[in-house]
Amino acid sequence: MFNVRKSLIVFISIFVLAAVLSACSGKGENSSSSSADSNSQTAPSTTTGAERTVKDSMGHDVTIPANPQRIIASYLEDYLTVLGIKPAAQWSIGDTVQDYLQPELKDVPKISWDLPPEAVASFNPDLIIVGSPAQVQNGLYDKYSKIAPTYVLGDELSKDWRAQLLKIADLTGKTDVAKKALEDYDKKVADAKQKVHQAIGDQTAAIIWVINKQLYLYEEDRFSGKVLYGDLGIKAPKLVASLPKSSATWDPITLEKLSELDADHIFLVKKSGLGEGKEFLDSPIWKGIPAVKQGHVYEVEDSGYWTNNGLIASEKTIDDVLKALVK
């Protein structure tokens, strides 16, 4: 049953957050300030009393409360947590939530990933933030906006988690908090990058996610791949470098194709204690991969942050990388 729920997470999250999964690149993240400035220019705001009226990515005029207290931002909780905001409800599929955020969100009630309007209304939100226009099709936007002001971030903004954080901070009056968090993150990146390169030089690394008897090889611009290859500057093996930019469709890689992986190091993201991927990991093909033969495979507990975007997710990924590579 757990495997079924985890599979749903993979494919439902990809559907709901298609913009996050497509055309994301490390280069885009390095230009976060310009991205955020551009977004601000295309969505000017006007102030009316204690409220602000802003235009979202879909052209809606949205009246933002002066100090929103009950926010629903499904699958955007990483950003809210950075800003010190506890959401009115958190994303879930059944009992499954984003494990890595539970120290901060353990007491926050769950809401289904597809945000049924009646469920949304039951939490009495004063602001709803949605990642992609795909989430508000078929009349859903009208239903949400009757419950509370509803702001759609948009596909372009979703390509860059830094810009997305700054936009959510602007909407919630937390810009100073976001800027300080980004400054601290950049310092962490600079320090980690130096340590990693002292440890492994130009050696390559790959990320493989094991889920429901399938193997997924991360492209350079998917989720924690952006941290590994973009922020930390770790060199991608040839097979990874040859992959097209990530898209909403993320196909598993065959074991035969994986035999071409010439990585010096492999981060293996999987749930412990479930025997995930045993048939692959016991195979001669897997054992013939250079990183495997050298004993450079690092199993990482699948707590959600290696398969998500956001500042906290990225920080935790960096911590795992340092623990594995820097002795």
C-alpha cells in the first residue's frame, strides 16, 4: 500500500507541478534576482488602504490581505516554512506528506493534493497560492477565488525556486526574511562547493531514485540535480549530461541503459527497510558500474527533499552530499 501511495506521489506531483518539472535549469536559478525583478515588472501592484491589489500570472487582479494568517499553498510549504509561516493545511496524498517538513508542520492538518474546493473552504483561508495554471482549470479558479483571494504563480516563475520564494515573500510581506534566507543559503553553497571540490575534484556523480521497482536517473536540471550540478558544480557523468532537459514526463531508466553510467559516485535515494530495487541492486549490470565497484554508492533516505524544489530541500540535499563526500 505504501508503494502505491508513493507511486501516486511521483505521477500526481509531476502532473500538478508540471511547470516545476519542465525546462528547469541551474542557469535559471543563478539568475533569480533578475527573474524576480522581471516578474514584478509584469505584475505591478497598487495599494488600497491596508490591502494590495496585484496581478497574477493569469492576469487576475488579486486583492492580497495586509497580513494573511491562514494560507493554503499546496506543495509550496517549503517556501512558507522558510518565511516562518505555518499554513492552514498541508499537501498530502492520503496519509503521505512531505516528510522533511514535518518538524515544522507536524501539527498542521492535511488537505488532499488536488485541493477539493469544499475542503479548501473548510479551512477558512484568507489567501490561496497556487503554483501552476494547470491546477485551476475547469472552473476551479472561480471556486477558489470565491473562498479567498487566489494568486497563481505561473509556469515561468515555477522554473526558479529562488524567484518563487521571493514572490511568495512579497505576497506575504516577508521579503526581508526571504532575502536573508537566500544570503545564508548562498554562503552555505559557497562553503560546501569548496569542500566538495577539495574532496573529489573533477570526479562525477549521479542521482538515482528507486521507487516502486523502478529506477529514475536525475537530469542536471531536475530537483536535487540542480543543487548537485548547478549550485555545487559537481561534474555530471556523460550519460546524465546527454539527457534532455527535464519535462513533465519522467520515464524510468532501464538497467541496460544504466550500464552506460560511468559515474564515480552515486546517490541512491530510496526508502530504507522496504527492499526497494533489490532486483536491480543485486544484478551484475549494477555491480559493474564504476561507482558501485569502487564502493562509492551513498544510500539516502527518501524523505522528499531530493525530489522537491525549495530552499529547505536544497539545504538538506547539500547536507547529505557533504556527509557522503567530505570525510
